[in-house]
Amino acid sequence: MSNTPEYQAIVVGGGHAGIEAALALANMNVSTLLITQNLDTIGKLSCNPAVGGLAKGNMVREIDALGGIMGHIIDKTMIQFRILNRAKGPSVQAPRAQADKLAYQTEAKHQVEQHPSLTLLQDTVVDIRTTWRSHAPRARKINNHVPSVCGIKTERNRYITAHAIVLTTGTFLNGKVFVGEYTASQGRLAEPAATGLESFLDAMGFCRGRLKTGTPARVHRRSIEIDKLEAQFGDAEVQGFSFSQNLPSKEQVACYITYTNAKTHDIIRDNMSRSPLYSGKIVGNGPRYCPSIEDKVKKFPDRNAHQIFIEPEGLYTDEMYLNGISSSLPEEVQVSFIRSIKGLSDAEVLRPGYAVEYDYCDPLQLYHSLESKLVQGLFLAGQINGTSGYEEAAAQGLMAGINAGNFLHGHEPLVLSRSEAYIGVLIDDLVTMGTKEPYRMFTSRAEHRMNLRHDTSDERLSALGHSLGLISSERMRALQNKTDTIDSIKSLLKQSFVSKKDTEAGHCAKNFIGKSYYHVLKSPEARITDFEGASLLKTVDMQEVRSSEIYRQVEIDIKYEGYIERQNRQIAQLQKAENLVFPHDFDYDAIKGLSKEGLEKLTLHKPRNLLHASKISGIRQSDLSLLHMGLRQRLPQQYQQ
């Protein structure tokens, strides 16, 4: 056993969650092994060739603000950029970028390959080894009644030791692919599933279920009648996701829009019995908000057309992605209904759409740190927790990696609140409410979305990333320069008043003479760009900041100042409940008067604080009152703060 490789941490899986977890651990000076079935598919964009979107773009910027890598990779490999919902309020706007798939994958692999504290290995993990005595020198022991991880066994019978393991299996854990009557044990088309870990998970008491996702066909660009389609272009100004770099001018490509029609729907209806979704072959629940075209036709019979976005998969490939018609119908049926669509009558299908069904674990069995309640030192992240989407996976991977590092260093976990980040909303939803279908983040899930705008992610989170060693001092200086500039502009706007000369020069309307520019900017029709020629803004040093972003943030802060202040008051009230944290050894049996169901649910879920306890189904108001009293007796110091 002396030749057994030893690491402090092992990350299982090389998808978006695995990449973030591995790099976070390595950057926290933890010797880390990233093990995956195929090194050539690290960072592969399995489905759509895009990163970001509503709420998802916010999470990518939060990942970057904390020191993650996804924003950097997409900035380097994007081929089109857009801010979504520009016509709506700033709290529901978000960045989205088309990616060059191969370039993204190549850059992701390069990032993990070049880190000196990170080792890569191509193999399949089939078992996780545990012990009742953790040998990690500084690991934080929180529960003496569950075993601790001590290593893994691989398909090639290798034993590798570690004191923390992050499991990011994606769609590969007992994955099964469906195309019509064809089925295969695969996690992606032509890529084998991962099997073996289910025995360990079952033995440890994990509640496993099945979920389903899918992807549409890809067609050859030369077979598309581009002139019959509506072109969709990116924004002229490319803002980017990472706060750490200024983007050079980027080559942007067009996407295209078309629609299904009555003939398309007739072909699908006529072959519905051949879809594994409706023939009974697939048992897992699919994503509610990204349904297959079979689901759309079945569930929305009155809809005459469904929109399709035709998106390029890269600059050096002619494959085009048909976003909006995910399908697992037989290949000949897919070809038939695709060719019934305007602009695709001669479509050359290169890869068929397919469904993939896979195992996931009930996230109710996780702490907010994403550490398992059943095995100490085991963290789960990504689709194994029931989520869908690259961004949701990457966010969990980053937090699991950070908290695995904190665990090994003997530090308390980092838990983001719902008022701090969309990442906090994501994890809180998962571990307090669970999920029975692939979870997708939306702006509507966040109660405090005005405070969670994508442009403020660095101000909210970079100090945390810096404290963990994930954000450099140089980036913190740049952030300080940005906030100082914003404060300077706001101060100037408050101290400067509109003169007749300003109105004659076109910097402001005549009815604002004598008013401060700060007051003027609260007017719905006023824009800070109207003031750019005014002498007051010429005095602001913009050398090390992106002026367009600065101006935009100043304008939003001022226009929505009242809403933001009201939300801050609500957050302060909620934080009182969030600060009442249950000790890990809190004895719920000692609280006399709890309902039987309440006691069972509290013992099962082990809520982090009183606020999380209130969200558990079956917890009564009387249970919360008794818990509150119990906490006052156990932790009187928390009530004196």
C-alpha cells in the first residue's frame, strides 16, 4: 500500500462543476487529483453552444467575482455577445454569449492542465472508500456518527487516497441514451456511462432518482437556406463576463431564427408512439422549462408554431445547433420534421437529437456547504444534485471546491445567503426544498434580484474570493478603483447643478435648470450619456475602468436608489433569522412540544438556521416558536448581538 497515490482532495468528473471545484481546491493550496473518463472531453459543452442567459449570466459573473474560471473561458472563446432583456429593468437583464465549442473545451482543458497543484488522470471511479476515523490533519469533524472518505477505487483497480472528494458525475452516472427505439449505456452520444458508484451510494443511504435531459439535432450549414431566415446579431458593445480583463474587439457571427409549422407538428404527432418519452422507456422527469419538441406539441396543441434559434457551434466548423427542437424521436422522423421547417427543407442532419436519462441524488441530504450529511468529506456538485445547465453546475462546483478546501484546512464553510448571490439562491433551493425535476435558475427565484444585478457581482463577492486566496490583490485594487470612480461620479452629480449654459449645449433639458445632476438622473427619460460632454464628467479619471460599464452602474444605482434601500431593509430583517445558526450537535429531541412530523423533518434535514427550518415542508409555526426558545436557551450570546 506504500505505492498508493495520495492527495488531499479528489474531484470526480471533468465537466463544468469538476473544473471549478478542482481549480478552487488547487488555488487554495490543496494537492488535488481531477479524474475523468476522457481527458479530451474536459469542459465539453454537451448541449447548446452558449453560456449565460437570464439569471445564468448573473451566476457566471458571480463565479468570476469569487475567483472561478468560467467567465474567463467564455470571454476568450465567445463568437457572439448579447445583453438579454435590455428593454426591461436592470434586475432582469443578463449577459449571454455564443461559444466556439471546441475553443471553449480546449481552453478549459488548458486551464486545468497548467495548474501546478492539480494532477489529471483518465480513469473511471467505481467506488469510494470510507473510514470511521478521519486521518486528515486539520479536517473539521462535525459529526462523529457518520463515516469519512479516505479514497477511491477506479475501474483499472487503482486505489488513491484523499481526505475530501467532490463528486461531479453530470449525466454519466448510470446514463442511458435514447434515439427512437435505440438505447445505449451512455452519458453522451457515443460516450460510455459511468457505473459502479451506485453500490456505494446505496450502501451509504443516498436517495437516488432518475432525471432526463435532451439535445437537438445538428445540421450542416451548407444545407440551410440562410436567405429565408431571420438573422439575429450580437450587441455592438461586447461587455464580457470576467471582471479581470478588458475584451479586445471580437469577431461576431450571426444566429438565425425560424419556426415550426402545422406540418412539422403533424409529423411529430403521427410518430409520438415511437418517442421513448411517451412509449414508457424513459422514467425520469425532464426539464420543465426546456421541454423537447414532442412535449411542446403534446402539451401545447393550440400553438401553431414554436421558435427555433439556429446557432453556429464554432468558427471552424459547419455544424449548426437547432435550439428549441430537442428530440428523441427516431432519426428518420427527426430528418422528416426538420425538413418541414422554413429554411431547412434540404437540411443535412449530421448528429441526431437524443434524450439521456441518468441518476441523481436527493440534494436534501446535503448541507449548505454541499457536503453530504451521510459521509463526511464527500461533496456533491452539478447534475448529480438535480440541476440542469452549465452555469448551475459550475456555480455548485466552485462552492463545493471552496468548502472542500475549507474542510481540509479546518475552517468553517462558506455559505452564501439568498441576498448575497444567485449562487446562494440556487444552493438554498436545492438543500431546503429538494427537486424532482432538473432545476434551472430564473430571476424570479430570487427575492432580492435588484441587489443581485450582474454588474455588482464583484462588489458583492470579490472580497470573499480574496480572503480565500482565489482573487489577486491586483484585482482587488482594480475593484477599489472602480468603486472609487463610481463614488466620485455620484458625488460630482450631487454637487453639480444644471445651468442655462448646460441646457443650451444639450447636456440637459431646460426644465431642470437649478437642479442637481443627481436629481436629474432620477428622471426616467434622463440618461447619463446625455451628460458625457458636460465639464463635470470630464474631471473623472477613467483610465483603469471600463467607462461604459461605470456610467451604466451609476445610472442604475441612482434611478433605483429607493428600491435598493427598501430591499436592503428587508435583507437586514432576514439576516437576523439567518444569523440564528443551529449547532451541528443541536439536540432536537430535547425541545419539548415539537410535533412528531416536525421532529422527524428537523432530524432528517438538519437545517442550518431558523430561516431554513421555516422552509421545510411539515414544520409548523408552533415548531418554529419552540425552536426559537430552544436556541435562546442554548445560545444566549447570539441574542445579545
